Amino acid sequence: MRKTAAKRSGAVSSKGRSSTLLRRGSRLTIVNSEDPLVSVIIPYMNEKRLIRRIIREARAVHPRTEVIIVANGSTRESLRTVLGSGAKVLVYNERLGHDVGRSIGAQAAYGEALLFIDADMVISSARLRPFVQAVLSGSADVALNDYSGPTGKLEVHRVVLAKHALNAMLGQESLKGASLTAIPHAISRKGLAAVGPESLLVPPLAQAKAIQFGLKVKAVHSVQVGKLNPIRRKREKQFSLASVIVGDHLEALDWWTGATDDRGGMEDFSRKRHILGG
């Protein structure tokens, strides 16, 4: 079960300057925009190996960008890495749980386009820019990664099946397996207000709400995160994230049937259920 609240131990905000990168010693440090149009939100828990590169790519997405790090359950050494990066850092002593950092970061963001990425894979600014551009141009309220996962095999992973099944049940077969579960993705300020930042705790639920509320949900660009995402065999033995993700999709479907009807808006045609008391 997710933790919806955690004790915040402090926050550090960077001050804007005219340039986007400064040099401290031998390291480049970003400078957040004072008037951001884009907010890049990165949950962080001890992933210090790549984080400075990830932050630099995030800052380069747009001239008016702020980078927000939601550091949770991190060691002092790991915290030092991000506190000296120039990004806005929100610090939580305890682990927040899956997707909570994104919701917290969204509530702290000032941009009109909110871009979500992870702290364990480097994605170039050029590959992140299409998500931001889709939102800023108004062509999408929710800009998804056009990544459906591996389907050309005899046994398809249950997470991939869940993503495809949810989109089909929402009447969005053209999205295939594109999902808010996968980064990168972006959402407009309008979209965030419609679904509520708390919905980001369960990404498929936010996606279902966006579709039900008539927002423009589009798969805008493909980033093959399956190849970039590090395999965590130790974690999967102790705790399967697949179970969480499938559960998220079931939660989204439960909300969808409540928002529509028992059949999720699907036709029942001439089935005379009442004859048997149904």
C-alpha cells in the first residue's frame, strides 16, 4: 500500500541566473529558471551514479526549465550529490513508495508542462523535447511514451498485457500499450488540474481519468525504456513491481466502471438478463 504522506525534512531551492550551467570545481551545475515554463520532476532514492547527467539533460529540454528532485529515503552521501546540483530538491527522510514522488513534485511545480523522468537512466534532452513540445503546442494534454513493450513473443509479460487491455477497455486501442506507467511522459497544467495530482499516485488511474474527462491523450514519441531500464533481480525476488503495476490497472478499471457503468460503457445489445433475474 502506498504512503500518501511523509514527513518532509527540508527543501532546497536554487536561484535563477542568466545562464543555465555553472561550473563548480570540475562539475557542471545547473541553474533553474526563475520563470519556468517547463518543470522536470525526478523522484530520487540513492541513484547517485547517473543523476548529475540526468539533471543536465533535463535542464536542457527548454530555456525556461526548472528541475525538481524529490529525494526520499536517501543516505547523506546521496543527498549531497543532488543538493549540490542546482536543482530544486525536496527532501523526505523515509521512502515514499512507488509514484508518490511524482505526485509531490507535481504539486511543487510551476511550469505549464510537467515532464516526468527517472533517476536511473539517462535520456538525452533531444529525446525528451517532443513530450514537452506536444504539451506546450496544445496538441496533447497528456503526452505518452510510444512504447508498448515486447509483444512479439509466445508469452507476453502480464504488465504489457495489462497496459494493452486497459487502453482497449477505455476505447483507446490506438494507444496500444502506451501508458503513464512508463517514462518519459508529460502532462499539461490543465491536465493536472483535471485529474488531480493525487491521481499520479496510480498512473493508470490518472490515464483513465484523463480519457474520461476528454483530455487529449497521445503517444507522441518512442523511447525504448525497456533497453535502458536496469534489471533489478534482487528487488524482483523480494518484491515484484509487476504485481503493483497490474494492481494499478485493476484500480483504474474499477474507477472507470464507477464513472461509466458496470460494463465500462460497452454495449450489452439485446441480452434479456431480466428473464433470469440478472
